[in-house]
Amino acid sequence: MKKIGIVDYFIDEWHSNTYLGLFENACKELGLDYKIAYGYAEVEGIEGKISTDEWCNQKGVERCYSIDELCEKSDNILILAPANPETHLRFAEEVFKFGKTTYVDKTFAPDTETALKIIDLGKKYGTKFFSTSALRYVNELNNFIGARYVSIDGGGRSLEEYIIHQIEMLVKTIGTGAKKVKLAKQKDGLFVIDVCYPDDRKAQLHYKNEYPFIYRAKNKDGELVEATTDSNYFQVLINKILNFFETDKIDFKMEETIEAMKLREAVIKAKASPEEWITL
């Protein structure tokens, strides 16, 4: 059995709670033998969250008291802290030196500069890693690779945390090379974001807290076709992570992750300066 360690900011969160079952399902589906065996969290006492000891006892996971201890015991690592991307560089500095294949949860980094530092760390230590939003693996998106016009709805707790999902869907299908973005705030908390490319590609993102994720793209006949996100994309993500742990290979290039970070950073800047074009 190969053992996986979780490095988190606080460990009682949706991703850590959900991933245990999804990894069990993935092992059964793929015929692999992995287990989330170790857990480390940086902070305690988050309101409404159980302690790391309680979480580990409930989940049958051994608590580690340092990242070094966890990395020494684990075969592969999950850096989670999905709501706290500002911790990812600090965690990567500790984890990557062990050279063990690692998944870094979304949002990969708080800004492009930090993302590039994490990538450089991987090169320095020869550590294989990748990061993505699970929404990249909505099965319906596979029908729209190479789209020239894309419109995506989405929501969540905040634009800063959840816009990454729409951006990953956008980059997967329309590709890289965006030049600038502009944000307009509509009534009732709706943000409309235009993404400009140097060619005939166009994109628009619509963000509102309660919006479901809906993807639209023009087909070869110029018709706007809609794809809802009703596939089991989180399970697909976990299957992809296990395949990565087995092969060191991912199905997209790091340039797409960098593009996603540039777009997210530009969108956040555009939120502070609505109706102004922000260059990536």
C-alpha cells in the first residue's frame, strides 16, 4: 500500500473531508492500493471546526506534528488549504525538498509571481506536481476544446476564491494567450468579466454568489451550445491525481496553470477598478 499525506492549513474542511471517500472509490475503480494515512494542519481553533486530533481520530488518519514528519512517512503528498492559497508557497518550500510526487489544490497560488516561485521550487528539487480546479474535468467540456467564443456562469462564497473554477474551464477549452480583462459590476452582486485575446477568440465570465456553473460555447455553425456541469468531476479529478502519482504525467501543460493564475490576478485587480482594461 502507498500512503498519502495531507498538508493543510486547517484540516476540517470540505476537500479533506471529501477526498478520503473519493480516493477509496478511485482505488477500487483503477485497481490501485493507496490510502490517505497521515495528516498535518498548521492551525487549530478555527470556529466551527473540529481539532486536528479529533479529525484524525474520526477518519482513521495518523496525525503528524510537522511537515517533515509527514513527508518522511508518506509516499505522495496532497497540499490542500483550498481557501488559503497564500500558504501554498510556504508549504511547498517544506514539502518539495523531499522530492515526492505532490498535488497542490486550487487555488494554486495567490498571484502569478508566487505561482512561478512554486514552479521554480519544483524544478530546484526535481519534484513532480500539478494543480487544477476540479471543474477542468467536467466531462461535457471535452466537446468544446478549441472553442472561439465562450461564456461561463459560476458562483460561490466569493469571487476571489471561486472565480478560479470558471477560469480553469475557460483555459481548458479556449486555450492560452489572453491579453486583458475588464470587469463590470451589475446590480444584485453580478460581475461580468470580458476577456480579450489577440485573435478572434472572445470570452465572458458571469459571477454571482448563487449562480450554478453553466458553460456555453459557439459550435462550428455559430450556434451557442450550453453544457451544464452535472458530471462527477471531483471523482474524475481524484482519478487523475492517482494516475499522476502512478506515472508522474498529467494531461495538460503547466502553461495553462500559469495562464489561469494570470487571469485570476487580473480579474481581482479589475474588481478594484471596474470598467478599466487590466493587462495580464
